[in-house]
Amino acid sequence: MDDITLAPRGGDVLGVHSLAMVLPAYQPTPGSPDERESFVALQPRLRAMFEDRYPDPRSPRCVVVLPGLSLDRETLTKLVGAQQYEERQLSMLMWLRLPRARVIFLTSMPIADSVVDYYLGMLPGVPHSHARRRLVLLSCNDSSDEALTQKILKRPRLVQRIREAIVDPSVTHLTAFNTTPDEVTLAVQLGIPLYGCDPALNHLGTKSGSRRVFAASGVAHPPGAEGLRDTRDAAEAVVQLRANDPALRRVVLKLEEGFSGEGNAVLDLPRDERIDAARAISLIEGTLRPEAGQSPSEYLQSYARLGGIVESWIEGEHKASPSVQMRVTPSRSLEVISTHDQVLGGASGQVFLGSTFPANHAFRALLSSEGRKVGEALASRGVLGRFAVDFVTTRDANGAHRAYALEINLRKGGTTLPFQMLQFLTAGKVDAATGEFRTPLGDPRCYYATDNLVNPAYQSLTPDDLLDILVDHRLHFDSTRQEGVVFHLMGALATYGKLGLVSIAATHEQAEDQYRRVVALLDHESRVAYSGAGFETPLT
């Protein structure tokens, strides 16, 4: 299972008013020492709940799901359909398959009933009505480009409604996509622990922090420099890297808090030319290629504000960009959850678009081994919850693979929903020896997943249309065969023509073939509706 399960000491988890909440009348000031003290006092509950309640699937438990991306407004505005990304954690509704589980799901805007029903309809062996009455949906009715947690904290009455929906705080925890001081504030105001990385440790997941952890763990990573503050620092790092490797042709600048590769920028270095600080500055200011499509000057303004690193571009044939997903449980044990090959796009192939699971068998064991070293270093520093490590791999002339660690993501990510859905829908698990996923009957399962299936024609479709197409063509996930397609980001269809999906099958080839068939079908089904609906944007 992918998160902790909790159980109350008495009381009925199905009621919404059966227990009076015991909450302090005094709420400490956000960011104050008193708030920090309250947060630290709440956190030990997790371990006791995890160890005492987790083994019994029938014990009551409650989870408050905070699916929003707690990122700065500038980053959120760059992410197409950022608000709909909250739907990626609807996989947490699968916890309702446990008969006394309760889920409180928070969003910026209300989620369409058809989307909620879609997920509840996939619960194995649970009547829809039974699951639905154990689900509480609360929204801010706020579509602005602000982080979800900030929206909630601005609405004291909404915070109170969340409190009232929590039947027993002693068996409830908060889970979030990523953790910042805002999530700490919300956890304290609700009187429940936060299952996620303590924001005081978030520096370990910055680009500079990642490089320091890699170095301390003895894990190979690209040559580079961290803790840089501005263009001059970056230029000096470029000069040093070129001096150390005269054949170096390309480097990457990365913002400390970059997200999904959007904070990266590539700099090509001229061949056979001596590069000093002045020349490096000239190259950076004139030819830098930001992945997010900014001008060099716009990117460098962000670099000066946020800081960052410079790294050598890893060259080599047969390159791949895999990742390892792990978690540290409240019992302080480290678990390697999965390995993925990332599907990347963007100007220089650094923007996360999707993933395939499991990673290539040729370097799967290497990834798990190197990832575990990083995970152990993070666990020893107090990190809790989910995180991932991104790598780039190359293969030498003898066929041997080498992995270079690139960054640590101290949060959930684009691989969370696909893996959780596979796990919940099949009741299977990863074979630790091979890294393969097996159903209870021993059958292998793979998937091809994406968050970025985009076509302007899809704006003509509603979630109901999408489900009709799935059912008509028998592509919906089939629990008997344990294969099929699961959609997400359905709320982004009408506005952005954007959709996410997970294609589950027995092999990588079958999963990708099924994915392509679904895309071709959606393209075909939406084209007629689109062309007849008065849209001005031409089809491509």
C-alpha cells in the first residue's frame, strides 16, 4: 500500500458528527515558534497509528487529501491546467475500498460528479453508495492562480468545515502533493499530523541540496557547482567546468526550485575556444536557451532571485532518463516503491511528459541500488513520506550502464497516480528481486502514462463524452482481465484540450500500443465534433 492507514479508538468513522473534536482554542501564529512546537508535538501520532492500526484492513481510518501544488504563483501560471492537476490525487479515493475508510478531499473548484463517479466505479467489491457516503468533497470555489493551501487558509469557515468533517482527529492525518510552511499551518489548525517531508528539510530537495546529498551518499552525479546566486556565479562555474574538461560542449543551468524541468536552461559552448568569465557571461546572456520558452534575460532574473546550479550535460549513446520512487514510513523504514523510465519533451528534452513502468530491465537493479543510497541518506536526516530521485543513464562500449543522479523530488509527482491506480486496481505488488509488478495470480503488468495528452479538438469533449467513448470501444479498465485505460485530468478537457491517462497491460509494447489506439480513437471521435462546433483554431 502506498500511504498509511489509521484507525480510531472508538467511535463510528461513517458519521460526521459522532465525536466532538478536541482542538485547542488557541491557534498559534503561522510560522511562529509556538506553531512549530505544536507541529512537532502532533507528528509522533503517525508512528503509533502506522504500527498499531495499519495491519488491520477493517479498522477505521481517515485521510485529508490536499492535492494542490504548493508552488509560487509564477510557476503555477506556467503549468497549463495547474488547477486540474489536483485531480491527479483522485487515486486516493481508492482507499475507500477499505470498508471503514473515510476520505476528505479538498480542491480549488468543485470536481464534476461524473469524474468522482468514474473513480468510485472502479472500486473493487464496494457498492458506490457505500463509498460515496464515506467521501467528503470540499472546495474553495476559487479558480485563481494561487496555491490550494493558501486558498484554504484564507477561508476560516472552510477550515472549520474541514474540522467538522474529521470524525476523530486521533486517527486522521493530512497528506499533500508537496509540503511547505502552509501545510504545517493547516495541519496545526486541523489538529492532525502531516504525512510528508517536514518543510524544514525541503532544502535537501533543492538542486543544490540534491547535489550535496548525492556527494555524501557516494552516488555519481554530473560535474557542476551548487549554491550559485547570479549570472556571474554561473559564468565562473562554466569557466571552471570547461577548464576541467576542454571537450565540454554543453552545460545546464537549473533554478533551485525548478519544477518538471521547466526551470532548466541549456547553454552550448563553442568548440576550440578559450572561455573566460567575460566570454561566459556573454554566452549566457545571449545564447542561453530556457526550457520554459523565456528569454535569457527573463530566465536570469529568476536565477538571480531563486539561485541555482550549473552542471555538465551528460553525453553518451543509449541515454535514458529513469527515476526511482521511494518513501520513508512513520516507522522510519525506507521502501523502494518503483522505477520508471521518464517520457521527456520540451526544447531539449528536459520537461516531464509521462512515464513507463517498470524501468528498463537492463538498468533497473542499478537504479534501485543507487536510489536506495540516496534514500538512506535522506531517511537519516529525518525525511518522511514519498520522494523520487531522477537519473540519467548511459551505456559504454562494453554494454555496461552507468547512472548519474540529477535531482531529488521531496514530494509526490507524475508517477504517483499511475502507480497507485495500478496497485489499487490489481491488488498486486512489485517483486523486489526483479522490479517487476505482479498481480496476485503472478501475471506481469506494465503501463504507459502521461499527463500531457493535448489536442485542441479535445475541447469539444466533456468528461461524459470521454467515458462514453471508452465504454463504446471497450477500452475502460477491465477488472477481469486487469488491463485497460484509466483517465485523469478530465477537468482540463473543455478548457485546454488536455488529458492524462494510464494504459495498463501485460507488456510495455502492449501498453504503448493500447495508448496509441486510444489517442487515435480520441482524435477521430473529437475531430467531427470539433470542426462542427465553431472553434476557430484549425486542426493539426
